[in-house]
Amino acid sequence: APKSTTPPYWTDFRGPRRDGNYTEQPINIDWAKSPPKLLWKQPVGGGYASFVIADGLAFTIEQRREQEAITAYEVETGREAWLHAYPARFDEPMGGEGPRATPTWHEGRLYSLGGAGSFRCLEASTGKLLWQHDLLKENQCANLMFALSSSPLIVDDTVIVQAGDPQGREGRMLIAYHKVTGALVWKTQEDKAAYVSPMLVTLAGERQLLIHTARHLLGVSPTDGTTLWRFPWNVDYDNTIAQPILTGTNRLVLSAGYGTGAVGLELLRTDKGLLPRELWRNKFLKNKFTSSVLHAGHLYGLDEDILVCLDATTGERKWKDGRYGYGQVLLASGHLVILCGNGDLALVKALPEQHTELARLPAIKGKTWNHPALSGGKL
């Protein structure tokens, strides 16, 4: 594949900070005068992974009949550059077939987690297998109802992954491996995993992992997996899916569907360590399969299938308008780029005063719950 001259940017799930915010370059926002141009189309297997992009290649994981396939496509042409396939299949009646977790690219390596727990590190330029682990078997975990869905996270010399539902005395859900050798560094957490991807953040001056279990949000030490703090957060059917949203140096917002809503939290440093304090709670923002974005102190996201804007500090709803299905939202150049649940692509101003949809056009057909990816001005 032709090497890209631009440094890798969108190498993680939902972007470099896992927050859906694209800052690499300005995007075209005049779709009436210059609508997005279709560059190529390419058939792809089943599943709900997104893409990461580096060195002219877009990487994903998909279901191809009875095999999971980690694939690399040339960004310029859509041509399949390489394929790494192995026997594995996940399927369930509500969501359908295929892996869920988006791979992660880091320093020429690709880290991929399959729906049934096959965790693999590949050489990103060729697809050559470097090492692998069977997450469920090695960590005594059962799979989740809708499959393992958390993208691997690189932290210093480790790669952090989440297994499923720990079984017995030895079962552990949160695992750190050496990112080069694949050797086990630490494992912890007996709680069942959620469907959220881990995030590396600094809150209240403390560098930490944000980890969702089925019943709590945890702050976890990235060096040894020690729990720093916990906040109760349980969703019906254990369907915690939306990513946490950082809204300040010590503040964050959680959201979930299934009637749950959103909560604003403040993390306080006390004599007994870090302590989460609830600031507000309402049902104005119910992220179901989607995650929200933050822009200029306001949250933008899908309340079930309708777009809303909330004041991130108070939780006050500014507006609610426009149906977008269970789609996904990215922020770019002060605008929301929304891949709707039916495959339409919409452009909306990220302004708290009113809902202003500038354009909508058909992009891809069918149920589209996958997160889009932005790199080099290409979606």
C-alpha cells in the first residue's frame, strides 16, 4: 500500500482521545455548494467495528462466514491490502453477527479483539500475526450477551483489554499485557465487563483509566490496576454502551438508554482519596448505542433517536429536535457529522441556541450502528 505522508491521527476508537472530536484539519461544511464526494465503495463482512487509519490503510475487523477477518483497506482506493482470518464466529438474534470492538493502531502494530475473545497483535503493514491470547479462556470469563465490545487501549508499555463475565475465584475482567511481547503485566476486577471501551484520562490531577463494569464506573490505576474510586452505574440488561464524556478537569458525564438518562459527576480529592460526587441527573440524554460529544461547554448526542443539546455544567436541555435513528455523532469544525441509523449522513451546527440541520444525504444502505471514522479529511 502507498505510505501516507501525514502522521497517523485516527488510531483509536472514536479518535485519538476516544471522544469523537476531529481536530486534524478543517472539514468542508458547505454541503449545498460542495457535497461530500463518493470516492469508492467496498463490500465488507458483518459486525459493528469502526475503522482506525494509519500509513494509508484503514483497519477493521469483520465476520466472513465462519471466520473473523482482520482487514486493511487502502484509504485512497478501497482495495483490500491484506487479510488475517481465523476460525471464530459470534452471532445473536438481536444485534446480528460479527465482532464489535474496533482495533487499535500503535507504532506499526494493530491490536484487535474478536467477538468471542481472540485478542491478536499484528504487524500493521502486512497483517503478520505477532502474538495472541484467548481472553475468555485464559482469564476464566464467560462471554457477554452481545459479545466483547471494548477496544484495546495502549497505555505506556501496556495494552489494556477487557474480557467478559468472570467465573469462579480466578476469573478477572481487566487485563494488561506488554504491548510488544504480549506478556501478562497485571489482571484485576472480578466484576462483569460492560460494552464501553477503556479511556486514559487525567481527572482531579490523577492520571487514570476510566473503566465501566456492568454495575459501576471505576477510576483505575494504569500501573497496577488498583481501583481508585467507584460510582454506581447500572443499566437494564447490563447494557452500558456509551463512552463517558469529560466535561472539565475534574468533571464527567455518563449517559445510557433503556430509561436511564444522564448524570453529571465531579471528582473530588479528599483525605480518603478520590471521591465522585453527583452534580445533576436527568433523563434528557439517553444514549443507547451511541456516544455524545462536547463542544464549547455543551453536550450533543442522541436521546434515543432524537438529537439533543445539554448544558454540560447543569444538565439543562437547550433543545431537542431532528430524528437520526440509532446513529453515531462526531464533532468536526464546530459541526456535528451524524451517520444516521439508516445510513444517511447529516451535518448539523453545534450551537446551543437552536437545532440547525444544514444537509442530509444518503451514504450507505442498511442498519448502521457502526461509528464512522475521520482521517485526512476523509470519512
